[in-house]
Amino acid sequence: MRRTLRAALGEAIEAIGRVDAQVLVADALGVDRAHLAAHPMRVLTESEDAKVDLLVAQRAIGLPVAYLVGKREFYGRDFTVGPDVLIPRPETETLVEAALAHLAGQGAGATVLDLGTGSGAIAITLACERPDARVTATEASPAALAVARSNAKDRGCAERIEFAEGEWYGAVAGRAFDLVVSNPPYVARDDPHLAQGDLRFEPRSALADGSVDGLASIRAIVAGAREHLNPGGSLLLEHGYDQAVKVAALLAAAGLREIVSIADLAGIPRVAGGKIG
């Protein structure tokens, strides 16, 4: 016997919690969450019933909701995501806000480099918010780069972003920019969080670079900053919750000035930056 929407949703809530259940049931039915409350006695078709059960079962074993529905909202826009890319997180919007604040002081044609773009969420958001900027995004993973290109096309800004395959500055040798941004892997190699929650299913290379302290990628990005920043240009980096002091020291040692530390909405230092004199 096929279930009503109320029955299917109730069983899903019991298995995976209310928020995840509402998101997945709505996705399975191709409706918004308001529809769930408005039509509790709707009888599901056999295919809808089966799809709900499959999504709930997949979430119950830990698969991220974002991967199951194939998207995640970031800075007010939906981005396609999958196992090839990191799931965009709200704290990374702190990096975007810092970048936009920097660009507010720049004229038309300011150049921006996003290192390790992943899904393209940062580069695309900056291109959408500042259509007068010239954005370049690099990514070492061909699969991730394909996702970023697709997202740029979906958001209508593909013609304003240059995508290049390569690790960090490798794809932009000999070039300099007004602003360099990055959300690099920064989780320490033995951090137990890597074996918990959504992180178990996300690409390990986007989370951790194999270094004991998680700072190898940040060191590489900071080391190349002077060569790839125009005079007066800035570098802005996302980092881990406990890395602010060490990252600031790396920036200072590399000769950057006006070093800043910016907290996310939870009050946790999340972004570090500095400027080339």
C-alpha cells in the first residue's frame, strides 16, 4: 500500500531528523517545503515512494544532503555539488565578504585570482557581485574544474571567468593580480573530524593536504603571493578555527603588511589577509 505524504515524511523524520527529512522528501517529489505542509494526505506514486526511501536510506548511512540533492546554497545562489568538490559552507561567505570589501576600493577591471576553486562558489560569487572585475580561477582537479565551469554557465557568468587547470599558481605563471583569494585544504592530517559527518564523503584533497599541521597549502600560497600580487594587492585566505596566529605569522614572514584576522558569524577567526607594499 502506498504511503501518504504525511506518513512518508513522518518515517523520514524518525530516521534522519526533521530538517534533513523535509529537504529530501521535497526533493524527491520535486516540490518546495511549503507543499509538504499543505498536502499531507497526498498519496505518493510508487516511484516517489521508492525515491523517498532511497534518499532517506542514503542519508541514514551518512551521505551528505548536498550530494543527495546535488546542490548547496552559497551567498544566495544555488551551486551544483557532488563527490568531486567540497560542499560550500556558510563560514566561507566570510572570505567572500572580505574580498568584496577589498574590491569596493578598486575600480572597474580589478583582477582577482581564486586558487583551488573547487565548485567555483567563491570565483562565481565574486564575478556575479562584481561584474566589472576580471576573475581567474585555478583548480588542480579536472573533475572539480568541470563542476566549476558548469556552475559558472548556470549562473550566467562563464564568459567573465577564466578557468585554468593547475595547482595553486602553476596555471598562472608570470601573472599578477590585484587580489588573490583561496579556501585551501587546511585540516591537519590526523584530525579526527576527517572521519566524522559529511567530511567522510568529501574529497580528501580538498580538506587536507597531508601535512601534520594542515598548513602546507597555505604556506605554498603565501610563499607565492609577492610574485603574483600587483603593488598594493591583497591576499585573503580561509583557515582553520585554531590556525589564525600561525597564518598571521606566515603572512608577516613573507613580508605582507596590514595583516588582518576576520571572524566568521560564530565569532571564530576564519580569514587572514595581508597586503603587498
